[in-house]
Amino acid sequence: MIYPIEVFFFQPEIIDKASVLYLPHAIRIISFFLIGFSSVIPIFLAQCFTFIFLNDIDFMYSIILSFISVSSVVFGFYCFQSVKKLDLFLIEKNDWKKLILIGFFASIFNAFFSSIYFSNFNFNQFDVMLSLRFIIGDTFGVLVGMIVLIFILKIYQIGKKNEFFKN
């Protein structure tokens, strides 16, 4: 849906590496928030298989990028926890704001390490625009994912109050 718009506005070599709206980042953030460390291995394997089968890329390349993506989520959570001194796995009413902020922290880590990897660990070739695309795509992905999830849960709550979902 967003790919044709990206092709119109951006260079093709950047589009292949980063998206303006990357929804899998929302799935990683929400899964780690709800399940904790038990979600790390399934998220890692799902990302590897997605890279290999859908994007048709090299096995080692997919493992490295998947490791960067999953570890950025863990780093983002613990960076947020060290800043806010909060218990991350305590679900409160307004946690969606925290999750978007955690997604932003995680996207910074993901952008930095992915850009280093794409520049072949040469800091002279570090692409700032690619890093910004990672940050924007991951953060917007978390934002849109959270809005959709909140919308679905609100519909469920309204339906439950109206006995729509009761047997």
C-alpha cells in the first residue's frame, strides 16, 4: 500500500533497505511488552524466515539483520527502563504512550546498527538518511500498529458492553 508512494518520492536503493511505515516493528514491540523474553526467539525466527522466503535474501544476511532488529527491541526496552525506572511488564491504562516511546528508543538502536551494517562497518560511509528512514519507519509503524490495536480493543469493549460478543 505504501510502497508505490515510496517509489515515487524516494530512491529505489533506499526503499529496499528501509520503509516509511514498517509495521513489523510494532509487532516486535507489542510482543516483547506482552510476553517478555519468551517472545525473542519466535520473533527472531519469524523475521529470519520472512527475510529469506519473502525477500529472497542470503541466510547469513537475514540472521544478522534479524539479530539487529530483535536486539534493538530489547535495548529499547531496557534503555527506557533505565531512564524511567519503571516496571515494564506492569500493564497500566496509558501504556500505549510508553510503548510508542519504547518503539522510538528501539528504532534508534535499529537505525544505528542497521546503518553500520549496511555501510560494511565503515563509519565514513555511514548513511544518515538511511538511519532517519529507519527511525521514521519504525516509529510510524509502532504508532499505526498501536492505533489499530486500540481501535480493535475499543470495538471489542463496546461490543462486550452491548452483549455482542457474549454467548
